Amino acid sequence: MTASMAAPAHEAGSTAVVDAAGLGLTFQTPDGPVVALEDINIAIEHGEFISLIGPSGCGKTTLLRVIADLVAPTGGAITVKGTTPHEARLNRSYGYVFQAPALYPWRNVARNVQLPLEVMGLPREERARRAKASLATVGLSGFERKFPWQLSGGMQQRVSIARAMSFEPELLLMDEPFGALDEITRDNLNVHLLDLWARTRPTIIFVTHSIPEAVFLSSRIVVMSPRPGRILRIIDSDLPPDRDLDVRETGRFLEIAHEVRLALREGHSYD
Amino acid sequence: MTAIDAGSAPTRQRVARRSGGRTLPVLTVLIVLIAVWYVGAVFMNWDRAIRQLDRVGEGWGVVELVEMTLTLDRPALPTPDQVAVELWNSTVGQPIDSPRSLVFHASVTMSSTLVGFVLGTLLGMLLAIGIVHVRTLDRSLMPWVIASQTIPILAIAPMIVVVLGNIGFTGVGPKSVISAYLCFFPVTIGMVKGLRSPEPMQLDLMRTYSATGRQVLTKLRWPASIPFLFPSLRIGISLALVGAIVGELPTGAQAGIGARLLLGSYYGQMTALWAALLIAAFLAIASIAVIGLVEALVRKSRGGHA
């Protein structure tokens, strides 16, 4: 067991969960250097729901991977929960949800959700208890013994969210988790996710290329632009916390969505 | 779950159709083969039959000649019914521990086959794990693994038997080494592919848990390789059987299918040779069936997919 898992939620106090200053990342490719991220400055506080939005190639996924220590930055500074991303990863500080469910097809739903708990060495009963609780949060109670191929794409992605939450990380990193799903399923999962965030209040960093999704979910929207990947604007959202899908027809929602679109246009995202 | 019901019903139908529709073609091929065999026996035994009839000296016609080709004591090509009788006499008709019993010889060959199969499979797995995890081994070992299989086993088998015999290993030892030598290769090739089959995302996932290399192996790479393992095992066990039989040839072994084959060809006992051959084929089919059974069980425990 790592210390960070047992630590109280507000141990960090005023320090940001993620703090990036002048962060940059340049890939060396055979065709010369490619600047994936340039001068990224952002402080993400505990309990925020942050969306990273921008066209493809703007570095939003790369930024998420830097936070997760799946790729190393080449310039600037970044801390995750007050430590380096590497230490944060070793401390199992975050849960990561990928673009695809990435479930292990030979494991049933319960054992997929238990995977991180097994890696962390939790006893069997504790694993079963947590998996059950985690599946209940995503509305999949009773599906424990099903195998991934028996579930729809939306259900599989919910299992992968349950898996990311099974060890109760305070930080959830989500990389376009609903990008491959149809719009109806996506709306449904957005409501689920918002409800889950309201109840358990983890910090969520959510990569998307859908403006309505970003506006609907987020407390702050980070608009990024490509070549080089950088932050254009950070837009606060003041939609009521108990919002449902109907909020998307309100004037305030459309205003924020418009603001996001203007920012994207500023970054020549529509050129 | 509608998804399951919708999924399993057509599967069951498909299975039923497949197994029901296979009996007829297989039977047809079998009947054709047996017919060709009889015709072949008539032609192959033609000269011997003429000599036999001439020796007896009475007049004979075509009917007598054909009859004789199918009933010779020492035919060049025994007929299916002669082989069947020989098979019956040398299995059911003998005490199991008799040196005339094919069951006895089969068990001798099978024991080296199984020992060699287990050794070869373990060796193959270890090599694959090494090759996948250590870049140096990938570069240095893989060419040797492939080179090892370019040497004809008939050339290397006597050397193994002699060398191991000199240091005191005889019988099952050298034979199973030859089996293992043949059998590790498909296992290594299959497992290397299988251990490398996880997708980048599945590997990244393990990284986000800061899993150790051993955990990545046991919880991801190993289970992901299982679908690749079984085809390798099927090839492996038949190669192990070939290895055991080949291993019995140069030793002048007293027991085993290989010894029977050798004996049959020395003394021109073609019927005994064919009987031994059929037993060898049966052993191969039976071992492959057992592996298929194990695969089905493993598959079921993994949710019926993968």
C-alpha cells in the first residue's frame, strides 16, 4: 500500500493538484523536431472538472500523457500532487481512462475492475468489495460475471471508468473516453460522469474535441490550438452543479459554447 | 442480456451444422482412400502373386491372380483388411507387456514423447520470455533458435543418442531430448508472438498502475499469449512424437514404435510396418485431441473468447 492512497483528500491544502509552468515538449522525429507542447501554464485545483479541448494535433492528449508520466516533457516544470509526475505515478495518484476501453478480454467484468487492486496487492475480499462498489457507481451492478464481449461499447467504457476508480484515486485522467461512442450513449455517459463527479468529487481532467461535451461537463474549459500545441484561453463555466441535459438549451450554455468556439477560431482551428 | 442470447444461438447452430456436415465428406474420403489402397495392392503385389501361383503350378486365371494379390503372406503392400487383422492381433491379441504387443511399444514411445513434450514446451516458453524481455537475447538467441531447426533431425539424432549414451543416459533420456529439440521451436515462435500481442493501450494501463515487469508478464503478456500457445502445442506434440520415433531408429532400440518400424523394414514384414505406422498416426491424433480438449476448457474459463 502506498501512503498517498490512504492520505486524506485535502492533505495538499492550497497546493494545486496539477501545476504546470512553462511546460514544453518537443518530439525529435526523422523529419526534424515537432513541437507538441509549448509554454503550458495551468494550475488545477482539487475537485475541479477540467476539459482540454482543441482540434487534433493540439497536444491535449500529449498534455494528459505528460501529467500521467507516460511521456516526459522536454522543458518547463510540472508537479502532480506536489511531486514529479513520475513519483505521482509510482504513488498511484491517478486513474487513467483511455480512448478505448482497453479491457482484458480474458477477464470478466469484476476481474477487469480488480486489475489495479491486484497490482497493488490488496487482499481478495477487499478487491471484491471495492470492485462491487465501483461497478455500482457506474450503474453496472449485476454485470460482474459478464465478459467484455458480452457488453456494448458504452458499457465497456463504463467498466473502464469503474476500473480507473476502483482504487479511489483523487485524480481522474480521461482521454476522449466517449469519442468512439454514438451521441445518445455519449449523452447518457456524460450525465453519469457528472453525477459521479458531484457525488465523489475527484479532480477530473477530460480530453475532448466536442464543444457541447466540454461545456456540459466542465468547471473550467482549457482551449488549445495546434502547431505548436499551446493553451489559447481558459474559460470558466458557472452552470449550476445539478445540471442535466436540458441545460444545453439555456442561454448561458450557448454563451459559453460560443466563447469556446470564438477561442478556437482565434487559434485558427477552423482554417 | 439480449446481446448474449443473440450471440450464442447462432454460434450453437453453426457448431451443429459444422459437425453434422463434416461426417459425410470425411467418410467419402475414407472410402475413396480404401478403394485406392485395394487397387494399389493388386498392382503392387501382381508380380509376387504370379510367382506364388506359378510355384503352386496349377492353372490359374485373372480371378485367382487378383485373389492372390490380396491374400499374400508377405505382400509388398498389405491390404487394409490384412493390416486390420495385424492391428487386432498385435493389440488385443497380445498381453500388454509382451514385446509383440503394439500397446507396449506405443507406451514406450509415448513416455519419451510426453517427457520430451513437457521439457520442450518449458524450454520454448523460457526462451520466449527471455527473448521478449531482454533485447540482447532477442538479437542473439533468435537466429540460433531458427538455425537449430535447419539441421535435419535424422543427422543430429544419432549424435545425441551417442553423446548422451556415453555419459550414462540411455532409453527415455536421449529420446526425449530429441523430442524436446523438435518441440521447443513452435512453442518459442508462438509464444514470442503471443507475449508481444498486447496493444499499446493495454501496456500503458499497466504503466499507470506502476506495475512491475513480473506483473506485466503474469497479468497481461502471459494471458494474452494463451490463444497463441495452443496451436504451437498441437504442432509441438506431433513433432515430439516424430522425435521419439526417430530417436528409436539409431539406437537399435528393442522397444518403441520406431523399433517396430525398423524391424518391419529389415525383415520385409510390411503388414507389421503398416500396423506400427497406423498406431503412430493414432497416437498423434489422440494427443492432439487431448490438447484440443484442454484448450476448450481453458477457453471456457476465459469467457469463451480469446
